[in-house]
Amino acid sequence: MTTPTHTTTTTASGSMPRLRNGELRAMVAKFLADHPDDALTPRAIAHAMNRSSGAVGNALKVLADRGQAAVVETAPLAYRATATTTSVAATSITPGATPTTRTRSRRTTTTASSPTPPASAAVTGPVMRPNGTEYHPRLLSGVPDVTALRRLRGAGVAALLYGPPGTGKTSVVEAAFPNLLTVQGDGDTTVGDFVGEYTQTDDGRYVFVHGPLVRAMREGVPLFIDDATLIPPTVLAVVYPAMDGRRQIIIKANSGEVVDAAPGFYVVAGHNPGVHGAILTDALSSRFSAQIHVSTDYDLADQLKIDKRAVRAARNLATQQIKGEIGWAPQLRELIAFQKIAGVLGTEAAAGNLVGIAPEEDRDTVAAAVRAAFGTAVKPLALGARI
């Protein structure tokens, strides 16, 4: 990592001037904002600013706790600017200056590039996701799905989206809540992945770095628990007190720290039924009053100009899946991948890949559906003879 250069002002004696309360934190925030692509350690920032690494480390910890900086590495501990860092940096004062007034930093409730639009905002077309791709809303009880989710948030009704992988559960949540924080669940997810844990700084100290649950609660933004039913129930239970009337958690690992949820905090989760290890417990189900089934929108696949033969094969397989004849059918994710592969390797290769990615027990049925749609037999992608 290259240490960015930074110039500081010293007094006539060569010593650093005394800073006002919160001024170092603003200076550190400005340094992060000036180097948005760098993962910066407290020592690197302190060296560039000619400040104490301990003081800089404390400032970074406060920024991270408030969602105004992000921990991007833990060994050594390193930070990077977020979308809200600039608002803190704006309070930075040139050392030694004596302004007549000082603007207090305003704590923002957003942790991403844009806040969630109000629930009343009309959605009439595609919605941009944080990654820059368009999401095409679908109707849910007569209103666009993103609008429905925003209304559920406003009413404090937690939502669980369930359906096969690749149907767009994550897409609709990100479109509805562009400022959300996410926990990606699996069997190894721990309580620390939600609330945070102690980590060692590059100067040998141990600091508690708060996790996404705490940051979402404090900033009043949505928390998305993806693949929630893969997380051990005893771990997932850490979220429940934040979702019920208490809206509060106690972090036992950090000396019993009490965290209260700010207005706007909301929990939405994803569940893939049928995936090995995914268990929807009664405790989890009861916390999510709204449970919404998400399936592939094959009409959207047509609108995206995906090869009609691939869409036809996927529709036929989906019908067989609904009847219980097979366990797998291509979803929108696989159809989008089909189109990309066809663009670089050709249609036959993309059709062969559809067969190859099918579970072994369903592969013959998938191959038959692909053969019927494309008019020719295809084989899974495989390397051939040496060139």
C-alpha cells in the first residue's frame, strides 16, 4: 500500500497545535475522503498527518462506529471512506485557525450512495440498484414490489423473501433500499458477524469494531440478512431483540454495551427453500410477518432480449419443477448468464452450459428440454483435444 502524502501546519516552535474537540476526527475523515480508493491503516494516516497513531486510531474507531468510515481489512486494521465521510470532513478546520463560528457535523442516516426514497414515492419504471444495474419492478398486491417493501418498512413489518436462488430476491431488496447493510448468511456465520468483534490494530491495541447490525441500528437503515435460514438459529437470535418492541440489543462481548435502534431501522431477509441446510424455524418465521414468494419473471427475460429458445426451455422446466417431476429449473440468473456466454462462445456453448449446470439427477431431463427448444442435442461444456 502506498502511503498518501499530506501536509500539516506546525506552530513556530515546530510542535503540533492543540486541536478543538472533534477536529482531529474531522481531519481524519477529510484524509479518508481525499483518498477514497485506498485502504488506510491508522499508522499510515498518522504518519502522513504527523499525528499520534493512537489518537488517529481512536478517531477512526468513532468514525467506523457511526458508519462514517468502513473497516475493510482486519490484519492489519485498515479503513476506507464511505459515502458519508465527506459530511464529516466538511467540518475540518485548518490547524491554528480561529474561526468565529464552526459548523457542527450532522449525523446522517445513510450508509450508501443514496437514501431510501419515501414509501409514498411513485415507482413507474426501472429502479437503479447500488451496483449500477437496473431492476424492473414487479407487482405485489397491486403495487410495485419496491414500493410495497418500502411501505412495509414504514409500518414496521419485517419481510422474508423466499424462492429458488437466482430469482431476484437480492435485486428487489437492493432496489427498494439502496442504503441497506447486508449480512451474507451461511453455516459459519457467527454472532460477531452481526454485532462486531475485537480486532488488533497495527500498533498492538485491541479495539471493538462494530458489525453491520449495530451500524444499521444506529444509523436507522435497513439490514438485509441474505440466506438467513442457513445461519445457526442460536446465532440469528441476536437480531430478534432489535426486531421486536425492545428495538435494543446488548453486546455481551463488549462489556454489555447497549445499542438502541434509531427510527428507520428495519430487517428484511432472504430464504432459499430446498437448499441443503436451509431451515425456517418457528422462531424465525414468527419474526417475519410478511412472507413473500419470489419466482423468476420469464416475461422480463423476453424483455431483456434473451434467446427465446432458452426462455422456452426454462419455462417448460419450471412447469415440470412445479409438478414435482424435477428439482431444478433455470432461473433469471442462469438465463442472463446464458446470454453472456452466447455472446462470447456462441449459442451452442451457452445451451451446453445450461445442461452442465443442472444437478446430476435432473440433467437428462434438462438436456431433453434444451434439445426440444434448440432442435439439436447439446453436451455440457468440456475441454476437448489438445490444440
